[in-house]
Amino acid sequence: MGQLSASLSVLILRNGQRVQLLIPGNTFHTARVVGQPHWFLGASSEWPGVEPPDVEIGDVDALAEKYPDTANDLRAFQQGRGD
């Protein structure tokens, strides 16, 4: 059916660390900043390039119904809450 996984990346960019995370294909993913400050200057890129027909916008209600263990996290992300 699928699985939920979460990772917390703690980086100290002042020390020259670079943010790079591989997200497998056919994966619904989200990200958010936790703690203070609540901002991050970053970007996302795909290779090879992704065309609009290749992208499926997640339906939070459908995902929450299919994966009830993740429902609270999905809805918190949708509402912009950091909980």
C-alpha cells in the first residue's frame, strides 16, 4: 500500500554544508522548516526535466483516506502548521 517515512535534516550551512536530498520517483513528498527561523532559501530541481503531464498534484483528502496514519501530518502541512 505504501509507507510513511520522515527525515529530519539538520544542517549548519555556515560550515559549508550543502543541502541535497534524493527523492525517489513515484513518491508524494512534502517539506517544511521546523524551529527558528521559519524560512529557508532553497530550490527543487528534477532531472531529466519534468513536464506538466508527469506531475500529479496531491489530493490531501484522498491521500488521508488511503493512508490514515499520515492524515494529521498531511492536513497540518496543507494548512501551513508546523506541528
